Amino acid sequence: MAGKVIVAVVVIAVIMAAVVMVGRQRKTQQARRAESLRSEAGEQSSLVRQRESKAAEVDARARAAQAESDAKAAEAERLALAAERQEAEASKQRSEVDDQFHKADEIDPHYDNTHVEDGNTTDGTGHTHQADTSSTEDRDRETPH
């Protein structure tokens, strides 16, 4: 019976040694797998950093474009308001000039202004002259400085 006890102790010792070895192998495999996952994650992390950097760059360009767009919209609004003011002033001045023509026609109803629309005017002697249609800017350019 002592032989059977020794065999049983040896079998138990072998089983325990096998369990310990399997446990160590499992831990080693898990450590390798974890290291592999860390290595993969490290590589992916680098790619993700590049993508994040690119996304931040694109976002910065988008914000700059939006700021430029906002500035242009503000400039367009400012110019539209300036155009409205200038049109109103020009309309007022046109009305004043038309009133002057009307007063002049009242004072001298016999004035021949039939050719005014085509750029010609008639002086008091009945002679027709080409009206000066050049703008102030044209005359300024022609004036020597």
C-alpha cells in the first residue's frame, strides 16, 4: 500500500506541475497577446494622431474661410448701404436739376430743347451744338497735372 501512496503522490505532483506549467503558458500567451495589442494600438494611435491633425487643419481652414466670408458679407452690406445713400443723393440732385430745367422753361418757354435727349443742344441763336457728354473724370484725366 505504501507503493500505491507513493504512486498517488507522484501522480498528484505531476498533475500539479502540469497545472502550474499550463498556467504559466497561459500567462505567457496572454502577455504576448497583450503586447501585440499594445503594438497594434501604438501603430493605430500614430495614424489617428495624423488624422486628428489633418482634421484640425481642415477645421482651421474652414474657420478662416468663414471669417473671410463674414468679412466679405459685411463689406458687401456696407457697400450696398453706401450705394443706397449715393443713389438717394443722386436722385435728389436729379430732381433739383429737373426743377431747374422746369423753372428755366417757365422763364423762357420758347427755348428749343427738342435735341437735348440725343446729346445736342440749341443755343439762343437756333444753332445746334453737340452737348458736352464727357464726365468730370474724363475731363480730369485729360487735364495735365
